[in-house]
Amino acid sequence: MARYHIETYGCTSNRGESRGIERRLRDAGHRRVDGPEAADVAILNTCTVVEKTERNMLRRAQELDGAAADLVVTGCMALAQGEQFREADVDADVVHWDEVPEAVTNGECPTTTPDAEPVLDGVIGILPIARGCMSDCSYCITKEATGKIDSPPVSENVEKARALVHAGATEIRITGQDTGVYGWDDGERKLPELLDRICDIDGEFRVRVGMANPKGVHGIREELAEVFADNGKLYNFIHAPVQSGSDDVLGDMRRQHQVSEYLDVVETFDEHLDYWTLSTDFIAGFPTETDDDHAQSVALLRETRPEKINVTRFSKRPGTDAAELKGLGGQTKKDRSKELSELKRDVVGEAYESMVGEAHEVLAVEAGTGDSVKCYDEAYRQVVVQNADEYGLEPGEFADVEITGSAGMYAFGEPV
């Protein structure tokens, strides 16, 4: 787990976003420290009210870039003027608020709450379906805290989901270290059955499936894709972190899957779903990664063109086998991360730009900046509706919208 330092500038809304970021980081086992020098990653939540503020944000970003191992920049200036950080030669991952926790993970599995019980956060119900995983990744410290997969019965998780819906959840986020291996400890692959039964619960709600490693998904890819195709309550979204485009590096990472298996998963979902979102992760600069290995990752990103991508720079976690390897130079990791991140912006931006002019049904899930509301469409792509009060759109409500514009990592929609 990572040590993080966070700084927040601007309005009450920004401070609220930072509280949400910290809650998710703590739930994932990360630890806050005082000062960027002691941090694995510094997080800068920016403001962009006036030109003087912008100059201050750039200056502070440059200071943090030199002080912390890694830097994540988010907030209003990052979203509206992210190119200014790149032009100022700030080496940072510039992301939306929602993407900060994933950018901090170093490719590790997320942890769940200590008691693995469901949580209702506004209209979002968070349902941990199991604890632990079946993997033994050489860089991951999370497995030391969570152990092997421990899967409660399907019926128990269905009742927890039902309770969340009855309590007012309109979006259920299924979480776990690796949702794809749910049930493996009992010798069964139970995720498709669980999703089917949750979707049978009475009520209007949507279900998002959390991270599932490619190896676990590969063995159930046909059945799982059919479940997605048959259930309108499921967001057409999978998060399958490939981490590298090189089988040699994947072997050194002990990732269990090969690139071909990841491609099989993508192909299967392409066959079953016309409109869906592929989310994946890449680790830049693993100690054994050569220039050719990195080139293979770049090529894989270009080939599969995921609509959501998390790029993290490798950092050593104490007690892991990868921490014993001789690391690459910091500049090499920065350069490779930068190349992947720039390609990510192009690929994701193109996906959102292609939505302009289309009509989608969205679910409003939480308040955004000012008088806006954050929504998600059928494929879990974020759509921001501005002037939400004018349309009477509040979290928990569905709406048909026309996509009127895009902003790189999300789209703008107008109710019709």
C-alpha cells in the first residue's frame, strides 16, 4: 500500500472531492503522511479561479514534482487546462477526481473494508463480494493483508445487494480484490450466477462490476459476456488490468495471464456487446522491462484502445519480491509513463469525442462541480449534466440525454 500526501486548493466542492478521494484511499489500505518528501505519491487538487491562482498551481506542482516519488494532479485546473502542466514540464498523471485512487495503486489489487460489509454512500451502494485473491503478483503488498480468496455464498451477497436497493441505492458497485475469481475457493466460478441473481432484484438500479484480472475472466468469458448482454441493469463495463503488453514482463510480475488471454477476453466482449467500455491498467517501468517490452505495451494499448486506462509508474513496495530487483532509472520510468499517458489521453479523448451527437440513457449518481451532476451511461462512461437544477435532475434519477460535447475524460450531456 502507498503512502500519500494530499493538498487541496479552492472551493468547498474541491474539499469535498478530496474527502471522497481520501476515503477511497484509506479503504484501499493506503496511508496518509505529512509532507511530500515522506510520500510515495503526492496528490494536488487544483483550483483555476483567476490567472494568479493558475500560476500558483503550476508553481506548486513543480515543487511537488521534485519532492515526491510520483505526482497526481486533479481538480478544476487539471480538467480545464491540463495541458499547462505538460507545457510547464511537470511530470504528473493529470486525471479526473474519480480516477485518483486508481492512479495511486501501483497496479495492486484494491482492498475492501475490514469487515467486508456493504456501504451506502448517497445513492451508491458498495458491495464487497469477497475478500482476497488467487494471485501472487511479485510487486503487490495487498495480498499480505488479505490472503487468498474467501467467497461468501451467492445467496448472502444477493441479500446484501437487495438490502442496498431497499435502502435507496440506484447504483451497486461490486468490489473485491479480484471479482473474476469469486467462488474459486469452493471450486466453482460463481460471478455470472451472482450477477444474474442481483439483476433479478426488483427495482430500478444499475450494477458495475469491479476489477477482475484477465486470468479469472478468461475461463468464464463467454458465459460472463452473455450475462452482460442479457441484463440491462449491468453497466457494459469490465476492468481487466493487463499491466504489460509483454509476456516476459507478465511472467516476471507473476500475473498468471498472457497477452493472448487478455485479447481473447476483449474479442469475446466485442462479439457480444455493440457498446461497452474496456478498462485496463498498465505499469510503466517494471524492473525487468526492456525498451522492446515497453514498445509491446504501447502497441497493445493502440490495438485494443480501452476507453478507460490507468497508467502507474512502478514503485517498490517493502517486502515484495519485485522490491529486491534492480530498478530502472527514474528518468526511464518517467519517459515510459509519459508516452503511455499521452497515448491514453488520445485514445480516451477520441472515445468520448465519438459520442457527441448520440443519445444515451444515463443514471445520475452524485453532485458535480457547481450546478452539475455526474452521470454514467449504459457503458459506464461519465456524462456531466450542467445546470442540473434547471432540468430537475438529481442523484438517483435516470434521464435520456444528447451528448453535446466532450472534455477528454468525460462527456457533456443535455436532457431531452
